[in-house]
Amino acid sequence: MLDGSVSLPSAGADILLSPFGVAPRQWLDDDHVLQAHIIHDLIAIHRPEYFSQEASAEVRAIIESLDERTVIFVNSEYTKKELLAYRPELSPGQVTLIPLAAGSRFKPCGDAEVRSSARAKYGIPSDVPYVLSLATLEIRKNLDQVVNAFVEYLEQDEASPMRLVLAGMSGWKLEKLDAALAAAGRWRDRIVLTGFVADEDLSALYSDALCFIYLSRYEGFGLPPLEAMACGTPVICAENSSLPEVVGDAGVMLDADDVQGVVHAVRRISDSPELRRELSHRGIQRAALFNWDRCADIVMDTLATAYERHAARPAYLKRRAAVLPATPEGLAAVSVDSMPEASFFGYRNGSLGPSFGAHGAPLPKAATMPWPLWSDRLPIPAGAGAERLEGGLRAHGHLKTGTPDMPLVSYITVVRNNKATLARTIESVQRQTYGKVEHIVLDGASTDGTLDVILQYADRLDYYVSEPDAGLYDAVNKAVPLARGQLICVLNSDDWLEPHAAEIAVRRTLGMYEEPTLLMTAAFVRDGDILHEWHPAFVHPGTYFICANDCHNGIYATRAAYERSGPYDSSYKIAADFKWIMTSLDSASKFVYTKEPTVNYSMGGTSSDQRQHSMDCMRVVSERFDFLSPMEVSGLYHSFFMFTGAFSAEQGGRPSNHTQFLRRVFAAHESKPDFVSALGWAAMATLQHPVDAVVAAQPAQAPAVPSFKRSIKELAKSILYKHPGLYGAAARGYRRLRG
């Protein structure tokens, strides 16, 4: 643990948890150490007038030291929202809420002698009621308004024996408080300033008070109201920042400057023993929801899970704040941070890619088809009758909706004969931290017990149907129009979501829900003990010849995106999702990119399946650019496609000279602007300077292997780590074809 005053060598440490302060450089540079930080609030950043310049600068340095690898703890949802707004490149998934607690010593004190002793110790007259406010005496606590409200109360009821007790150490910037005390006039002697109060006396002071007033202008959590509630003391509290999360409906919540509201609340509590008992009871119940053991468990569980993933990552993924490779002289300033849009050069979390479109070419035929026809339930096919299994919340009239501020996120799962992992998929949707999600499951008439799994969740699924379909993409085309959400994600039945997936999707597409938009997110892929992060590839026109290396389960599309792109081409065995992505690009949908993992992707597939994937990808090119000959399509495949090395010897039409081939294809079709643009993007994305190529060729060529098939397998495996989607897509398509 780091408290800001200790600087230790990082050798031998696994986790650095900093409750405050910026970690020493030797810790930050150690790839082995998992960095974790507790962020209490951003008050010094948003309201620097409450602090000295030095204190504000220190907090700013702490917030700016966080990066996408830091495990972050916050005390309130309010602080989490403020942090993510201030540092938008951070992810909701790396921020964990750890509510604080009052502690076991805070409870109603029924011992009259103890309470009397506490009064005497801190100069509070015996046998008179008092209202209590406890805080460090500083400008943010708004104690001047507490004094003003108390004085107004006495002005309205001069016969009242009431006292005001201001407990706490003297702080900073007290001009307003001093002025309010001076203006109290004849009532000044009714105000008691106790100074510091020892911990052992707090429960007695809280318990003996008529009520507790806390009008702070800004809190990252706010422990004093929670302590007061734990002691059974009615609470009057400001309704700003994180305070509503703490007090809830157990206290009187009002504006921090509502002096008359405070006067009225104190009078009601003073005049009504019934109200005081009710608020006392509600406060004790509310305080019991906050527990230090639970807080500690969340910290330990979060750190353990994060470290397991940290340790499983390859070394290159543990490095902090990567700097792009050196650029040519004169372009040294070009970096991810300097570019307003995503590109093949890189992107920051939440980057919007450029709009491409098809250069005036007509939209693909799929976009003109009457799809999707949005519906809440599937029509019953002819002859199905009562044999079809159908149910879920919708069958009972429970229909979910979203709003522009709180959109609904729809998850679509199609499944056939996969009882082994379906429950894990469903549970991952149920555990989303974002509240507005729905889950639709379409089963393809499974026979292995998959239906039993679905029925176990019948009361939690929004809609499910079991009926025969014509394959994977036919099922997806039936499922998508059932989504009611502003964002739609196709989630495979052997993959599962990260808890913050929907929250990340909503955050990164804010304000884009009514536009054709695709959010491309990252995925976790585990290979034995190694955990890879599959970051989405930048999609551009040249992707036609390279293949989109993006996880389909990590894509969130708006309804407008599907309306513009049209359905998946179900005539494809494997690569219909690749064609859909490119159709979305051609139809000028917006693409947003983030490296935040939202899904865990199951590996699978064999090299023989990739051959079919290659054939499908070449077919996509052939259909998009129908003026190309089969030889040209094959040549483009060999020139750019990422798996060309693994299967080139088994594919015909390989050019003897790739450079000459590409020049001739360019010259032959230079009047086709969409093709020329795609060719240019592909060439730039895969560009290798001739000098670099010569240098790379100097070492000995690939060693001989016992058999050709083995060489294909090993080469394909080496590509697997960077492009897991090709394997997974092929495997699912293959399993689906076999039924």
C-alpha cells in the first residue's frame, strides 16, 4: 500500500494499492506490478476554490496518473461518473464501487451517564435540546448556512432553549463561517464550537442530538450523515453530489442553501416525537446496508480477479501508456493523441472513425429488402401450431423500453445444441451493472437439453422461442428484429459478457442512438494460461481484401444501422458477419472504437475450417466488386489477406510478382473510385517499404518441417493469437452446419 510518503522498490511486489498520492516512477515502470488506486472525489478539480493551489495540483496529478490498466476504486457512483466524464478514455469496467461504512462503534447510546459526560466534556449545557453538525470547519462544508438556519429558527421561536453544536477541527477559508457567527448577535452564545471530538465520544454526541444537519456543498461520500443514522439520529442533509446515495429516503433531503427548509425540518422533528422515531428507525436500517467487511471483500475480490488477468497477459500488454513507434522525420508529432479520428495508425477509447460510404455506388441489395420488421414476438410459421416453445417476460406483457438518457441494450443469442455453456452466457447478461438490458434467446430446435437450460431462466429472459431454422445467420436475421433496445449485440451461446459491457456500450455511443452506428469493442481471449486482449481492428475500404479482424460479439449496433445495412447474408457458411460489417461501412454507418473488453470469446476451429473462411471472404470481394475476374479476386487475396501465408499453396491464382499484379489491377480499374479507394487503403494498411523487406529477408528462411500439413497448422496457430475471430467464426459455422 502507498500512502504518499513511502517510496519502496517494486521488486517482489505484485499489487500497488494507492489510497492517495502518485506512485513512485519505479513502481509505475514495473510491468509485473498491478496498479490500483482509490479515488475519493474530484472536488479539488471541479471546485478548486475550496482548496489551495498545491492541494488542487496534487489531486489533478493523481487523476492524470491513471491509465487503462489501473484498477480504480471509488466510494460513490457520483464520483465514478465524474471521473469517467473527466477522463473519458477510462473504462467503467475498471472502476469499482466500494461504499464506506460507519463502523461498529456507531450505534444508539442509551447510557444517560455517558451522554451527560460527553456534554460536559465539550461544553454543551445539560437538559437542553441541541442540533449537531460535525465536520472539519472549512468552506466546502457550508457551515455558515447551518448557522444562518439555526439563527432563523430561534428568531421564529425565541422561547426555544435549542442549541447548535458545531463539532470538528478548524480548517481553512473560514471567512463565511466567521461572518455568520458574528451576525448571530444575541444568539451567538447558543452556538457551541467543540473543536476536535475524540472517536470514543462521537456516538454519545450523535445519540443525544435532536437531529443532525449536514449542508455540505460537495462530497465524494459523506460519512458523518451515515454515522448519525447508525446512532439513530434523524438527519437533515443536502441533496447534492453523492449524499443522496448515502442518506436515501432515510433523512430529510433539501437544497444546501434552503435555510427555511432546514428551519421547517428542525421544527417538525422537534414537535413530532413520532416523526423523530420514524426517521431514527429508517436511519438505522439504512446505515446497516453499509458494511466495512463488505467493502473489504469487494476490494480483495476485485484485486484478486484483476491480478489473475494481469498475470495472464503477455508482457507487451502490461506496459503502460504505449508510445507509437518512431515516425519518419517531420511526422514525429503524428500520434494517436494528435488524430481526431480513428485510423489504421491507432485510436483512443471512444474514437469515431471517418465516414466512408460507397463513393456514390448503389447500396447493396440487402439494404433495399424489407428488413428488419421490428416486432415483439416471432410470427408462428405455418404448421408449427402448439409445438413451438415460446415464453419469457414479454409473453406476460412485460415490455422494456429505453430513453435517450437511459437506452435499452438488447442482447441476442441464437443457439442449437449447446447446453454446456448457455447458462454462463445468460448469467453474464443477468449480471450487467447497467440496469436497462434485455435478453432474447432463439433456439434452433435443440435436442441435447438446451431447452431445459432455457426453461430454468424462463422468468428472467425477456423472450425465448424454440423452432427450426435454416442455419446460424437465418436465426440471427429472425432474432434481430425482436430487439426493442436502442443498442443491439449478437452474443454467441458459448461466449459471455464482462459485467460492465452494457455500461461501456452506452457510454461510448452517447448521443448516437438514433444514427446508424456500430460500436466496436474488445474481447478477452484465453489460450491456456495466457490471456489475450483482442482489440477491434480499424475498418476501412481496404478491409475487403484483408478481412475484418473484429469480434462480432463485441459489436453494438443501433436499430438505424440494421435498417440501413439490411440482414446478414444467410447463404454464407461462415463470413456473413464480415460481409455485414463491410455493408455497414459502405452504407456510411458510423464506426466507434474502444479497446475496453466487453466479452469473453471462446476459441475454436481448425485450419481446414479457415480454408472455407478464406473462400467466403473472397466471395465477399467478388460480390462487392463484381467487375473483378476470379483471378483478380484470388490475386488480391494472396496480396493482402491475413491468412495468405497459411493457405497460399492450396489456393490457385497466386501472382508471381505481387507488385506488378497490383499495379496492373489498379490500372485496369482506375475508373472505379470505390475499388481504387479500397485498394489504396489495403496497400497503406499492409505497406512494407522495399528496404524493410530486404532487411527482413536476410535471416534464414523458415525451417523445414516434417510435413506440409504440419507447417500450415503451425503457421495458422501463430496467427491465432492476433486474429482469434477467424478461428471462432469458422468453428461456429462448422458446428452449425453439422447441426
